[in-house]
Amino acid sequence: MKIMVVGGGGREHAIIKKLKENQSVETIYALPGNGGIAADAVCVGIGAKDIPAIVSFAKEHAVDFAVVAPDDPLVLGAVDALSEVGIPCFGPNRAAAVIEGSKVFAKNLMKKYGIPTASYEVFDTPETALAYLKDAHLPAVIKADGLALGKGVIIAETREQAYDAVKTIMEDKVFGQSGARIVVEEFLTGPEVSVLSFTDGETLIPMVSSMDHKRALDGDRGLNTGGMGTVAPNPYYTPEIADICMETIFLPTIRAMKAEGRPFRGCLYFGLMLTPKGPRVIEYNCRFGDPETQVVLPLLKTDLLTVMQATANGTLASCKVEFSPAHACCVVMASQGYPTHYERGFEITVAPAVLPHVYVAGAKLTDGKLYTDGGRVLGVTAVADTLEEAVKEAYREVGEIRFENAYYRRDIGLKALKAKEEVK
């Protein structure tokens, strides 16, 4: 089989490495891929948002199955375009991808179908938003409506911060047209949990839960990032909470999307907060999370391609999906200065024994050598019988990797280890 994976980050590298385990896979094309992915796939210099070029390539190279991994091409309708020319795809079509493409749509969907989430208001102009925020309860969560590379959320603890957030998003348009509308939400408290799921629009199978670490600095300080590391499973996500989420959030969401004429097929990501009043949805993503994928897929025992094909052809109910009872930890190695300003072009050296456990996010290949080419450079993942062992091994592996200006958090997994003691 010839497989095409659209995207070029650490998430895509994790997907590609897992797909390679299937013996029927002859060739994997990565569009555009990156310097590290080139070791596991044929990288093609076509951007993830260049849908006409993606479709043309898939037709010319007789691709048997496509995986559209990032949010932008999904929201732009890449799956629709590929499906129109007869190429089976993993991922939601444009109508379903709106669940991530518009936070206003997602909030209204939850309100209409009684899915637990934070209370909210929607604003189309800065004036109405500012007027509301004069008396709104603080802290408040202010979100750009559209896609913003995971950075369109501002938590305002003071009135001034709230006003600045509105100005930044709606007037300065730092997120472009994604900030034409905003959502102002109630601030929730409690442990956060990420749950990815496979779904074919009827059946939903949750994957192993995970815990992301968004802040740039140790102790959850610093700016928000795309994610500095993850562990799986999340100790706060007990079997009892999982049952509640299935009945009150997961299945109702799939049914709601179907009722709206937007059946969701692919990977639906649930960003949850376990509040004192029960689980609440913080956000939906229409695809695998990054770097959650880097800890969830290594624990998947079932063949990934088989599961992806089942979601695409509507046979997930008859597909047995199993995960290992082990634990995984991923530490992201970034460029100093991420997520703002950082330098590129430093050579990366990785001990050969560690290489199979490294997912490359931002690197280019020049004359056979890897060089840094992004803010998040590598995700280093370890799997072990216990969380303690997985964390220890991940940091040992990090010690086997070198590049100038390397930065990583040194407390990935610490919160989860404390949580294990709390929930005993």
C-alpha cells in the first residue's frame, strides 16, 4: 500500500512511525514532512494547506490511503477534496472539522445538546465585548473564534488584561480573521485531561488519556506553547470519570454532530477539565493532539492503519482496539526563546540507540545532517511499566541528544506523579 500523510511535525512523525509497523505498507509519502521524518517516509515539498497540489500528487502517485493530520487542511476541506477523487481518508470532512475551526460553533453545539462546558458569551465587535467585560466576573477566558496555532486563548486575571486581550485579538488582529469574533468564558478550575478518540460517526473508542504541559517554564510558568511534554495515562482520569465522560460528553458529542448533519469521522480530541462539579469540555480538536500523540500511539497495541481504515469506512464497531497498560512520557526539546524568538540552524546529534524513540518536529536535513528548524525541535518518548520509570528513561534519553540552544522543561511528569499519590 501507498500511504500519504499530510503534515510535517512531531505528531505526523509519530503517526508515520506507527503506520510503518503494518507489513502491507510499502511507501509513506509525507507532505511536506521534515528532516527527521525523511528517515521514515518520502518527504514531498508540498505545503499542508496546498490542497490542489496534495490532490494532484495523490492521484499521480496512486495513493491508496491518506491521513490528513493538521487542523488547517482539515478545516479547509482537504478530506472532501481527496474523497472526491476516490482516495480514502482518515480525518473529518470540512463540515465536521468546524468543531475545531469555530469555537463559537463548538460552544453553541454544547449549549444546544446539553454537553457540560463553561458558561460563555459571544461577541462580534470590540465595543460589545469591552462593555460586557466592565462587569464580568474575573478571571475570564477570552478566545479567538478561529484557528490560531493553539495560541488564541488568553486568561485575563485583571480588568486591564481583559481589555488588552480584546484589543489584541479583535483590533490588532494578531490572529487575523480568526479573531473577528471572540468567546468570553467562565474560568474553570481543576485538573486538565486530554482524551483522543477514534470515531466513525457512530461508534467512539477513546484512546489512553494524557496530561499535557503547555507552559514554557518549569512549575507551569511562562508563556503558553504548543506543548512542552506529555505523560500517559493521566492519573486524574479514573475509570469512574471515564464512564461519566463517555455518557455525558463523548457519545453526546458524536450524536450531536450527526444530528447537525455533520457526522465526525477521524480523531476527535476532547480537552477536559475535571471541575468540582464534574468533567467539563474546555475545547474540541478535530485531529490528533501534539505532543499527546507522541505518548498515546506508542501505547497502541492494535495496528493503526487498520483502525484508521475502520473509521473511514464505518466499521469501527467491529474493530477491537487495545492499548498497553504501560506508561509513556514525552519530553519536548525546544529552541531557547520558544515560543517567541529563537535561532535556527544548529546541528542535532542523537545517540543511535535513542533515535527510535525520537519524534522530530522542527528540523531540516542538509548534507545528511539534521539541523534545528523550529521552536519545538524534538519529542523524546519513553515507555515503561511505571510512570516513574518512563519519566526517568525519557530524561536519560534527552541526555543523549545535543544541539546548541537546546531547552526543555525538567519537571514533565512531576504533577502526574504527585497526582498518583493523591488519587490512591
